[in-house]
Amino acid sequence: MKNIEQIFKNNQQWVAEKLNVDKNYFKNLSKGQNPDILYIGCSDSRVSAEELMGIAPGDAFVHRNIANMVPNTDLSSMSVIDYAVLHLKVNHVVVCGHYYCGGVKAAMQSKDLGILNPWLRNIRDVYRTHRVELNAITDEEQRYKRLVELNVQEQCINVIKTAEVQRAYRNRGITVHGWVFDVHTGRLIDLKIDFPKVLENVMEIYRLK
């Protein structure tokens, strides 16, 4: 985007297109939001949440950060989960990673990356947890892609550990999903994570009474 002013022209065209279909589009949009999905994804500029899911404004509450992380010490992601689950009453929480993720790639390298170090350490902890499986993968690209998938799995577990999601699961059956977006093909992939099996040794410690 060489000309930033083009964005405003694009916006005017978008407004006109929406009003051409529904003259009350923005009036209705301003009345409030009632999304069914909380989407937690990566900040990567190639991965636009609404576009890749084919949904409209108002359909998903979106939180994005480097490598779609959900560390319990991050007040931003914890606040988003709290608001989406307790106040918006979403029925689905999606953690969506993507192949060729720069954050995951950086975490695989033994480099000092300054302020990024404490953030990327969360991904390195995922590698440490699954190092036996990952080190057995000889192809570097496949190991990289598998770490992307395992990072999604671990962030889903972090979502499930939260008190808000546990209560919502117990009271109204909220569902957590782990997805990966393949930038190379455009496909959205459901990792079909077997959460009951994955959480066997987790919930003994984290389950709320």
C-alpha cells in the first residue's frame, strides 16, 4: 500500500456497496454486537480473520497477537476471553494458527530477539513440552508446521484452563476449536484435537470445583 489515502477511497466504496444492498446496514450494525465466535489468531498481515472465515462484521469477536498466543500472564488475551465468554456469551472459542508463521519460526531459532524474547519463550516452552515428537521429524519444514499445530493445541489448553471457559462449559456447553490456516493453499484446517485425551492429566490440576 504505497498511497495511504487509497484506504479512505476503498472505505467510501465499501460503504456505498453495503448501503446499496441494505440502506440500514450501518444503522443496524451500530445497535450492538452478538457474535457466536471468539476468534484468537495471529497478527500476521496475510491472515484476515473475517475474510478467511467468510463472515461479516459482527459475527466474530476477534483477538490477534504474534503467533496466536494465550499466556495466562497476558492481560489483553485474558480480558478478551473474559468479555467474550461472560458478557457476549459466545458459544465457540477458536484458536487459529497458520503455517509459515514468523513468530513460530523465530521461536525455533537460537537468537536473542530483544523484547520479543519473553513472548517467544511461550512458544519455546511448547517445543520443550513436545520435543521428543518434534526432534523425531527430520524434515525442517514439516517440523516447523507441526510446531504450528502443537502451539495451537497448547493455546487451546490455555483457553480451557481459564475459569470463565470452564464455567461456560459446565453451564452452557461452550466449545473450543483448534484450527490452522494454510497460507500456501488458502485452506482452513480443523486439527480435530482430541481434547478429552489431551486434558486427562491437565484437568486434575486445573479443573474448578
